[in-house]
Amino acid sequence: MSDPDNTPTGGKQDWEGFREVDRAIAENRLTSYTWKKTWADPWGKVGLILFSVLFLAFVIYVIIYDGMI
């Protein structure tokens, strides 16, 4: 794993508050960062669970409606 201090700065500005996002982009792990941040947020967790349940219900509905079972 790379050292966080060796990440490119991207210019003379230091992005206060966006340092972790900048590091995630530099290390090409933005998707992982987004999922972890969303799961840590209480409303994000509820949204992910609700979306998963609704998507699963839709898939089950389609399977039953099309007579695949």
C-alpha cells in the first residue's frame, strides 16, 4: 500500500476538508471510499438497505410474473 504522504498535491492549494477525497482519488479507491462513507452515515445506510430490499422485491416479482418458477 502506498504511503499517504507521497500522494500528489495537485497544485499549490491544500484542499482543506477534501484531503481524504483527494487521497482516495490519488490512490484510485474512490468507489470504496464512497461506499464506506455512505454506510457510515445513518441515512445513507437506510437508503442502501431500502434500495436493496426494493430491488430484491422487484427481481422476485419479475421472476414470479414471468413464470420462471
